[in-house]
Amino acid sequence: MARSLWKGPFCEINLDSQTKGLKQKQIWSRRSVILPHFVGHTFSIYNGKTFISCKIVESMIGFKLGQFASTRKKPIHKTKTKSRNKN
């Protein structure tokens, strides 16, 4: 279900003057929408286990932060190796 237009986008992140000097800001709120004044900042987004750093660019505006920090592991499949028979 979409959010009402009169409410505006949901965002728990507050970029104040104290955080402008920091290189990265740790974020636990994956549900917050990326706003235009976040462009150029680097956030460390929590995926449930670790923080994944993500630099915000203009094409990310309007998406949620959680879309850029995957919570799933990629499967690692074993490769078959040929064994040499010594005769």
C-alpha cells in the first residue's frame, strides 16, 4: 500500500551540521526514503548482521535505503575439479 501524498515521504534520518564532517553515517532505518539532500553522502546501512556502505547518487532519489543493502547471501557453488590418476 502506498503512502498518502499529503503526508510526504517517510524519513527518520536527520542530516544536521554535526554529521556533515563525518565520512559515513550508520543507519538502521531501511524503510526511510532517499531525499534529494542526501545526494553525495555515504551511508552505512544495516542489513541485520553488518553495515554495508552505500554512496547516494541522483538516480537513487525516491527509493528506500533498504533496497541498496541486500539481506541475502549469494550462494557459493562448489566447482568440480578433475582428479588425475597416476598410472
